[in-house]
Amino acid sequence: MNPSTTPALRGPQWATQVATLFGVGHLRPGPGTWGSATTVLLWWLVARWIAPTWQPWVAGVLAAFVVLVGIPAATRVSRASGLKDPQSVVIDEVAGQLITLIAAPVAWQSLLLGFILFRAFDIVKPPPVRQLERLPEGTGILIDDVGAGLYGLIVMQTVLHFGLIHR
């Protein structure tokens, strides 16, 4: 579907801003990739000011907050657009990407690996991630990316545990 034929994202302004990550979801091609890349960049900027021992906690709390705010925002935008999962909704990528980066060092190697892992799991959607999309409205939009983020987190921590990239 090209952007000129995509239904406009209507609904409360707050929901549209949150769901599209303040317009990042309108970038083409691959709005989900743009949402993930923006999240990695923002995490890199923010995490540098947080003590390493607190970074996993902050990433976890941020991911939970994004899910809690993202579900109603995605629901409202989905309803207003008439689409089950509008491409411009990228708040789900924010949540999943943050989950993948929990307890990963803030270094270019781990941030790049986390980005690649999350995008791969989000695109491939291994079981039961694909089934999570069937949940209703914003819950289905967000929770499948939470599942992809958990897969990314597990692989990232395995890679770090075995020293395949440096901490």
C-alpha cells in the first residue's frame, strides 16, 4: 500500500503521537525499522547518563511503561484507521527493542546486535510470537513485539554470556 492510499491516522492527538513515536512511524520505507533504529539511538543517548548497574532496571521500567501506554494508543489509532495493525504504529517496536536491550552493554557492538536480533525476530515471528498477533486491538499489536523482544533478549544474553561480543 503506498502512503497516498493509506487511511489517515485519526483519533486523539496523544494516541497518534505515541503510537507513531511522534511521527517516526510515517518514515518510509520500513517504518518498523525506523522505529527500532530510533529507539536504539534514544537508548544510547539516555543510557550514557545512567549508571551501568541501573541500566537494566531503567530499560525494563521504560519497556513496561511503553507497553502500558502503547496498548491504548495503538488501540485508538487502529480503530480510527480501520486497520488491524497500521504500519505507522511503531510504539510496539519501541517496546520490543527496549526489551532486547535490557542488560546489554551500551556499546556499538551490542546495540547493533540488539537491533539486528529484534528486527529479525519481529519479521520472522517464531512461535508463539505470530499467534500473539491474534490478541485483540492494541494488545495484539504490542504483545507480539514483546515476544520478539524476549527472543532477542534471550539470544543477546546468551551471546554476552559466552563472550561472543565484549561487555
